[in-house]
Amino acid sequence: MEEEKHIEEILGQAQQALKQQNAFALKEISNQTVHCSSCFQDPGTTTMSVIIYTLSKIVERQETLQIKRWPEVTKKIQSYLLLAQQAVKAGKEAQFESYMQRIRTTLTSLSLNLKPYMQNLLEKASINKAGKIYEHGISIGKTAELLGISPWDLSPYANQRDNPYHATINTKTRVQTAEEFFA
């Protein structure tokens, strides 16, 4: 129950940050969603994380992208965020996930010129968030499943992260340990 409240708050904060076109706030909100994604391990919260991160990148690069209908698109996305928030409040997980997918579809259908860029941006956001979820202890397979990407797409990213569990010892220490073990 506490997590649902947190998701409601995140969706409300995302609406405000998008209304203010605050890329930094959107990025921070997206980072908060990683915890929800790790706890719930459902596609809706994971998609929410990716979408909010993607929105932060779009707002950040708005001048470069020159999206003609951006104010209209922003209002549409805000309404979907509000509907998703209401769905969470009502305990309707399927509707929540549906609204998250609608936002994703809205982003990829902005214009024919931007479609490849948006798809690439969403893919990179997915891999970025997947790495963060993986750092929270969720397996690569489960993380990839949540995001709808291949574990192979995620594995190079996961391997390059600074993870203390993947640390190796130097050769000298390894030999000493082996000698102690067999002595």
C-alpha cells in the first residue's frame, strides 16, 4: 500500500515537472522510480521509469529537436499521467500499464522525422534504467523481461558497471589463497 502511494506521488511530481519543462526534476523523479521498479518488478512501474527518463531527455534537448507540437503533446502526456495516477489510486494495475504504454506510443509517433530518434532514445533509456534496476539486485534475465529487451542487450552494460560483487583479486593473492587452501 505504501508503494502505491509512492507511485501516485511520483506521477504527480512528473506531471508538475513536465508542466514546468524541468528536465533535471524529471531525471530525479526517474531515479526515484528505480526503487519502485525493483520492488514491484512489474512492467508498468518499469515503463514509468523509462518514460520519465525519456521525457527528461526530450525536455533537455527540446531546442535541438524542435518538436512543433510539443505543447500539445505535453498536455496529452500530462493527461495520461493523471489517468495513470488515478488508476494506481483505484488499484487498477492493468489500466496503469495501459496508460504508460499510451505515453510510449505518443512519444514514438511525434513525427516521421523524429520516430527513429525517439525509438533510439526509448531503447537507450530502457538500457540505462535496466542497469539501475540490476544494481538493485534484480537478475539480468528478470530485468530484461521487465523492459522487453534482450538479456544480451543488457549484459554488456551490466558488466561494465562498478559492482563490488564482480571484483576480482590479484594473482598474488589468488595464489596465496590457493596455497592456504591446499596446505
